[in-house]
Amino acid sequence: MGILFILFCCMIRVSAGCSLLRGNMIVITKHSGESVLLPCSCADAQDGPRDIRWLKEPGSHFIQEIYPETHRDYLDRVQVFYTDSPGNMSLLISHLTEKDKGIYRCEVFDSNIYRDITLQITAPPATTQPEIKTTIPEKQTPVTKEKDNETQSPSYRFIFVAVLLLLLLLGGAIFLYLRHKRLRRRSTQSAQMHSDRQNDSRADVITQDTKDTQADNKDDVTYTTVVHGRNPKAAQVRINTDDGTEYASVRTT
């Protein structure tokens, strides 16, 4: 009798099968591109129906079977855990798109046991670029650069002023040198002209003295004529001068 009672209980348990966890309809919201796990499991994890299936939009003209027959819109995007854990009939959908939104039903095949889940798909959030913070060493901080610029600016100004003064001094030295050279040339020319004038005056004086000397010498020159004869007698000598002719007697023995 005991054995028969145990067999009777087992028959009742097998006929009862999986009793789904019931509750209010679940609404799940996901973004495009994400994955979603649609939960569905037996009340007793040890119980498991022989066959289950997942449907989309049940009771409409657009009904789609997702498991075990996979619709082309869900190829390579769905996964069930029923084969590994008979009591767990959840469905995993990856790479969600806008078309995946709607009502999904998990049901035990050839029974009135099912559970509906509503899936809502929203646009992905606006991507914001992560804020990149870089740590700059103290020696390379903008403040240090500004200080370096401030310290370098006076040095640049000092160099500029020094170069300007050097150019001015150089220009002044060149100007003074050229001026001195010009004055020296003028003084040399003046001295040369003065020397030439003195030489000219000396030449004039010498020429005049020469003329005067020649004139004086001319006055002192006398010309004489001596006549020789055979007969002894007193000879007469004619002396020519500028004033006239003079005659002198010359005795010969």
C-alpha cells in the first residue's frame, strides 16, 4: 500500500508539471544596443516542463516565435537557459533595436500556463566625452610659464636698450670720425694753398730781384774797341756805353 501511495503522488506531481511564478505584468525599459533578460521560471526550481516556447506579440497578426523556432529578426541574438536548468526558462536578447519593443510571452507548450512581459526600447543616452584631467608638473604649470615670461620680458627689454645705445654710440663715433677727417682735409688743403701762395710770392720776389740784378749788371757793362796799327802812335780806344761813346788814348811801346 505504501508503495502504491508513493507512485500515486509521483503521478500527480508529473501531471501537475511546472507552475510559473505569477504576478503583475513586468515592464522592462532598455536602451538600443543593450541586452535584456526576460525572466520566466517555475515556482519549484526542480520542476520543469517538457517543452516551452517564447512568443512575441501574442494574440496579434504579427506574432513571432522566438524559441524554439527562432524568427529571422532574432537570429544569433537570443539564448535560453532551459536546457541547462529545466526550471529556468528565462530569455536573453542581445543587441536590442527599436523593433524589439513589444509584449513577450513565456508559456508551457500545450497548456494554459504563461507569463507576459512588456519590453520598452528608448534611444541611447547622448554620449559625453570623459573629462581628461592631466597633472602638469609644477615647473610646467601655466603660472610658471607666465612668471618665466615676466622674468624674460625685462631681460629682452634690457638687451634691446643696450643694443640701441651701442648703435647710437657707434653712429656718434663714426660721425665724429668723419667730421674730424673732413676738418683735417680742409686744414691740409688750406695749408697747401697757403704754402703755394708763399712759394708763388717768393718766386715773384726772386724773379724781380733777378730782373733788377740783370738790369744793374747791364748798366755796369762797358764795351771797348782796340785798334792796333804798325806805326807807333798813340792809340785811340772807343768805349761804348749806353749814354754815349767815349774815346781813350792807349800808349804802346
